Amino acid sequence: MKTELTIEQGRGATYASERWTVYEHGVYDRDSVLSGQSRRTWLDDFDTLEEAQKAYPEAVVCAVSTYSAACLNHLPEDGDYPPDDGE
């Protein structure tokens, strides 16, 4: 599977950082509930852009965050699950 690396200032659903963060981008595997959707995985972070570029020279520097929320509307609603019988 082909992946791409980006360097950007860290941003996500629950965090924001001024540090330069390296992410790997790909697609979730077939065995994931997010199968086929875009995947962004944290690899490392640095104090300066230069440090990040030296460690990951193949990465693309992004001016804006590449974060996007996962799409979960293919999953059943909470009431659609069978009752928990305690096992």
C-alpha cells in the first residue's frame, strides 16, 4: 500500500500544537470498521521545521492541517446492538 508523509503543525480532533508533526497518510485496512477510509497516523514531532525535514526529507510540508474526522454513519446506532447479557 502506498503511503505519503506530511509535515505540518500538529492538529487533531482533541489537540493542537505549534510543534512540527510528521504524519503518515494511507487507507484503513479491510479488517477495520473504517475500512477504505483515509487514515492519518502520527509518526513524530519536532521543535523546528528544519529538524522535521532533516529527519523526513521525503515528507511534503503542508501549510494547513490535513486532519479530517472519520465518517461513522455506516455503523449501527447504539439501539441497534443486541442487549448485553453480561458475558
